[in-house]
Amino acid sequence: MSFELSTGELARMSNLEGNAALTSAVTLQVVSNIQPLAAQQANAAAPSGGPSRYRCMVFDGEQTAIAVLPSHLAPLIEEAKISRYTVLKISKGNVSKKARTNEPPMVLIIIMEAEVLGTLSEKLGPTQKRDPSVPAQAPAPPVPEPVQNQYQQPQYQQRNFGGTAPPAQASSSSFMSRVGENKPSFSGAIQAPMHQGPRPMTHPIKDLNPYQNKWTICARVTQKSAIKTWSKPNSQGRLFSVNLLDDSSEIRATVFTQQVDMFYPILEVGKVYYVSNAQVKMARQQFSNLSNQYELTFDAGTIVEQCADPTGVPQEHFDFIPISSLTRFEKGSVVDVIGIVQHVEEITEITMKTDNRKVAKRELSVVDKSGFLVRVTLWGEEAKSFDAPGEPVVAFKGIRVNDFGGRSLSLPGSGSMAVSPDIPEAHTLRGWYDAEGRSASFSKFEGGSSAGGSGGDGASRFEEQLKTMAQIRDENLGMGEAAAFFNVKGTIVFVRTTSLAYPACPTAECNKKVSVDSSGLWRCEKCDRSFDAPEHRYIFSINVSDDTGQNWLRCFDDVGRGLFGCPAGELVELQQTDEAQFMQRVQEVTYREYMFRCKARNEMFNDTSRLGITAVSLRPVDYAAESKRLARLVDMYT
């Protein structure tokens, strides 16, 4: 006995007006793994016995559609009598459809009655017939829930930053090595349906915005995270994210609980897809390693189809900046950097304040052709697994800028790095370092200034950026569109103590202000968590004067700790319990001279433009070095 698919039936269904019932039986083939509906997954821990429904992709020989299988067929699914490549004769059901830009609508079939004709070992074509009596491979049972820690890796490519190096060369440093043990297990290799018909009209990623409803992008998956779990007081779920790249830009896409099992196995690193009907939202930069102001969220109506001709879609995209330009970026900015690792510190452990969890930490010293050295911090598994002897070239994507020590870099969980990547920038940097860079001296970011190496370049840069209070005013520093960075030597003449610190969220890298809720706990709206006590962080103003004038400088936590020599919480407690001792601590830092690294920018307050100056860092004046500097100035004018 043989059977044939109902070729063209799905195209006919896509032309139906609104919802409709099937008027005649159709023969379709299941071409994906069968997944439980999202509502069942959310209640997986509930006692069994209720009706179960499943979903899958079905194929008529030309097109695919989504099908929902009824509860009375659940025993056949659980016994693997209905699985991938099973042919069904559907005699009763309802049809609806989802519109798509420049393409036929996606058909959704709610199956009411169906008969199992047989299970094959492969996907049928429009003219193919199969006899179920021919031996076929045993079908894999359905996977109702991803199994952690028993991962059968899908057939996606290892990320190698656009080169042709084999995966082994990037095993310890590529993004895919960052995907931990939280990987789902899938029976068989699931692939997105191949786009049928002519190439659709596509939209560049750089032009996506929340005000567009109809668009299709053609993009390559360059990064894919592990499936993570999240939990809130009233809900919990799972998510994963991918980075999508076309020739215009790159954007992050996040998939949440209901769609995780549908999209995780079909989105493969290195492959190119057509994506449409996703939501465009403002990006949450704290979770992203991209600079795009928007991100995508996949939902039930999102359509993902594999592109048969990926010509013109790049493999990887970097926006490398020179290390010397880090002072132009705000704290928390995400950048791409490539450099030579000159020194690797031993691994250490720190204890997180929130849950006493120990986290591995390792610091690298990285240099580049701009003549600067920056400290890079690796965390967790990246810190433990980093092993790259011989001063290698390392490319960092999505690394975060910090202002500790002037400027430093930290690799977040969303970032990635590659050791000795096969890209032109890496080869150029390696050639320069081997020819002349190894013997060069490099300037460092120290206290926000460019304190130089042995060659004196750092000292000259510091002098070039040293300004008086009068020069800040006369040169209109910071009054343009961009912020201005400069150095100031001045004396603190007043510390404003009426608002010295604020209660902050103790979660690492959050720092948002918390408030007391009705239960007496400290509530962080950003983290959606409550804590027994906050972690106070400095935020105050000081008046700094030199022989040409004075200015108010805003100070934050790093500067406050450096100035008072203690955490903000300790000083707040002293202010509340011993006013005299508190004022003595304030007097100890008043009428003392410091070197300040400052950032100035034009700010609007009550519709009035004014200059705001922030102390990025400070350090006591080194009078020996300052005497030599002044002596050089005297020599210049005598």
C-alpha cells in the first residue's frame, strides 16, 4: 500500500477568508518533532491525568503549516506511533492563518479527527510515494520537556569569527564554549523550514524600529546563548537569545518560555534565516553585548524560515575601537576591542554580597597600536578556562567599559572573546607587535589620567589635559555636543553632606535606588526583589578651588571610597550615630589638594543650559612629581 500527500492543499487553505472548517480529508506529513503546548509546559509539575495537546509542523509536499494535535491522539504520540515523518489523514479540523509580509499567510490547522497512515524515515516530496511496508528507521519518541545535562549537540557551526579555522582552534575561547551545561536535549536534528518561492523583499536591521509592523529581515545567527531560567514572586520561565547579523547592523533577539522549545533547536549558529512578525522593543543594554538601541522578541506569531542563498550576508561584524579612545565612552558602554595580552594574572575568587556565591576572577593586561594598556577582567568559566600563552591576539565583542582606575574593561556574560581569531585586524596587530610593539612603552589609565610609562608619553598627555578652573570656563569645556575629559589640580574647600549617599540595590551591577515597602524590606523595582538591608553608595558634591576660580564637582561611589577611605554605609551609620565623629571625618578631607580626572557636559535644568562636572577619579597630589613638572615649566620659559 502506498500513499500520496495532498499537494497544494495548504496553499488553498491560505486563500480562505478568516477561519474555516475542513471540507474534505487531506493527507499531510509531520516534518518536525512534536512538542507539548506551552500551557502544558508551564504546568508540567502538576499531577497528570488531564487532557494533553501537542503541536508540530506538517507538510503537503510544497508548503508547511503549524498543526495542533487533539488530546485523544496523545496516547499515540506518547507511544511514538505518531512522530516525525508520520503521515496523517486529517478528516476533521479547523483552519486559521497568520499574515506575513510579501508572502503567503502561514496556515494553522486545529486537528479534530485524524488517522495514522504510516511513519517513514524521511520527508516526502510533492510526487513521492512511500510504502509503509518498507522497513524504516525507528522514530524517535517525542520530547515533551528539554532534559538538562544530557545534551546531544544540534548540527550548528562553531563560531570562529568569520575565519576558516576549525572549531578546535576556538574551543576554549569561542562563544559556543560559553554555553554551559544548561543545554536541552532534542531527538534528532530539527531544522527551520526552507523558504519556498522567490526571495522576499527584506528590510535592513539598522532601520528596524517599534513603529513598523510589517518587515522581513535576512540575517545570520552569530551567537546563541544557553537556555536560562528566571523566577519572580508570581511567575517563572525560561529564555534564550541570539544575535542576528545582516550587512547593515546586528540585533539581539530573545525567545521566552512559550516559544523556547520551538525556536531553540532550529536556530543554528552560522546559518541564515528570514525572520518576520517579531516584536521590536527598546534594548536592555545590561543584558546585551550589542550597541543597537533596539532588540527583538519572538512570540507565537514569529516566522523563521531558512534562507537557501545566504550570499551577501556577512559572517561576523566588529566595531573595534582603539584602547586610547576608551575615555570617550561612558561607564557601562559596550564596545569591541582587539589587542595583545601582555600579562595574565593568577585566578582569584570573590564572594558575591547578595548570595555569598563565590565567583572566579582573572585580570589581563591588554595593549594595542594606540599606545595604551588597559586592564580586562574575566569572570566565571571564562576566567577559569583562559589559557593562552605567548602574548596572543584576543578579540573582545560586547565588552563593558568601567571607570575603575580611570578606565578598565569587564567581559559580561553576554559578551564573548576569541583568542587568535582569523580576521585581518588580528593579523595586522600581530605583525605590528612582533616588529615594534613588543619593545614599546604603553600609557596606562591611572586615576582617570594617562600616567605614562617609561617613555614619558603618559606624562605629556596628562599635562596637555591639565586645566585650571579659569580654562574650564574660558574654553567652554563640555558645552558642545560631546562630553569633555580633563584633569584638574585643586583643593576641596567644602563637602556637601546634606545628601551624602543613597540606599542602593545590593545586586552586583544593579546599583538602582531602593525604597522600603509595606513589609519593611528594601525593594528594588529593576530587579523585582526585596532585601533586608540596602548597600549605600556615595553621591555628593564638593566645591574645588584653585588660584583661578572654583567649581562644583559631582562625586559617585568610586570617588567617595577613595576620598573617605571607607564604604558609604559606614559613613552614613556614623552620621546617624555620632555627629561629631562624622564631621571630623569630613574635615579630614577638606582643605586638602588632589588631582581630579573630570568629565564635563552641557546639561539642561529648568529649561536652562548649565555645565555639569563629574569627578571620574581622584588621587592625592604627588608633590615630588608635581615639583618636577613645575620645574620643567620654569625651564620652558627661561
